[in-house]
Amino acid sequence: MPRCCSPWLLAAWIVGRFLILCTVTAWAAPPMQYTITDLGPSQVFNIAPTDTTVVGSQLVPNQTAFVLYPTTTNLGYLPQGGFSRANGAYGQAVVGYASTGPFGLYTHAFRWTQAAGMQDLGTTGTADLFSAATALNSAGTIVGYADSPTRQGIVPVAWRGGQITILPPPQFRQCLCRSD
């Protein structure tokens, strides 16, 4: 440490030493390696946390849910549907939403597996209500959002064992801030 009587010079010397040490550390970091894979004309919405499964949609000719990687798989539509979108994946299961019903006018959440195909998860009431699945976990619980049974708004939902449950809305607490 230099001998000086000015606190400014001492501070400058400390900052300079710190910057030199940080620069040396940064130069010693190994470079990151990445592999870029062209997924074609796609929209990617999720990468599964368990592996490298990538899900999304392609416009071929309508928006259609796909597993995009490691193997491209068209997930198809629900009965009478004309579009689908994959939002989440875990293990071998994919969730999202797709059109269904007369003329494909309804939108319902779905769960897809290679073995069972695309399965309608239903709504909080009648078939003309909206639902969408956004994610799932290792226990098989699927979460998303849907029309309330009374059509008063959108509510958070979970599907467990094929049953839909309306979740309590998030609670926001007020913060009383004081300026002194």
C-alpha cells in the first residue's frame, strides 16, 4: 500500500487494485460452449426442466402445437379443432390449449403424451368456457387459467387426477411507506 496522506489517493489506489484483480479473474474464466439448432419456422414457448424437450408452435397452415426438439412431433388438435399451442412440458407430457367444439369455436386446455395423444382437460363448467394449461410438474399437477363458472373473469386453476380446481387468487399486501 502506498504511503500517502490524502484519503482520495488511498481510495483511488484501493479501487485500482480491485479493478486489476477483477480483470485478471475475468480473463481466467473458461469460455462457454453453445450449440445452436435451427428449429425451422417455429415459436418456442418452453424448454422442459428435465431434459432438452422444446415445445412450441408452427404455422402449418394454422398454429399447431409441436414438440420441436429433440424430435419434431406434430401434436395435432382436439376434436373439431383448428389450432393448438404447446405452453409447457415435463418429462414426456406436454400441456397447452387448443380449439374444439362446433366449428372449433371453444378453446380448452390439453395434456398430450405419445401414448395417449391430446386429451381435453375441460373447463370450470360448461363446454363453451375457456381454459388454458401453462405448466406441469413431476407430480403431474397441471396449472393454468380459465373462465370462472359464472363468466365473471379469469381464474387460476389446477388439474390434479383429471379434476379441475379453482385456486385462490393471489393476495397482495399493501405497503405503508413512510418518508422521514
